[in-house]
Amino acid sequence: MTPHFTSLPPAIYSDSFAIILQTVTLHLSARAYLLLREECPMAIPYLQKVKNNKRYTFTGPVVSYAGIGKFVMGRLDEIEIVGPVGWNKLRMIYSIKT
């Protein structure tokens, strides 16, 4: 499958006070890594293999937590949320409700 986009969008999303782009850091299992590469090819430049480990790290910009949140919540057992710190509360709330 050919990706529809090969680079980040040229626009910078901001409001009156600051740029609303957030940086998210995730630790991924090998399976989650492969799924993220397949489902979101624009994430590939932000993926790195952790040395001496079978895990991967995603550290990249997001404008909204909606897309990445859906990806993470579908794979809670394979993804660890590293940052931003406040976003980890979402995982705790979801775990309590299920």
C-alpha cells in the first residue's frame, strides 16, 4: 500500500496564545511498532529502536490526542505512555472503567 502522505503538513497549528503542537513519547512492543508503521506512515521518522531491547520508542508531534489516543487505547498491553505526564492519566482512567 502506498502512503498518501510522505511528509508532515506544511501548516503550523496554533491559537492566540501558543502553538498547540504537543510532543508524545510512547514505548512500543515490536507488534505495536509494526502496526504504527503500517497504519500511520508519517510516524516512521519518529520511531527508534531501543538498544539491547526488543522495544521501540515513538517521540513525535501531535496536534490532537484523538488519533494517537485511539491507537494507544486499542493496544494498552503493548504500549507504555511515557509523556506528556498528564496524558498517562487517560490510561489509568480507562483501566479502571474496564
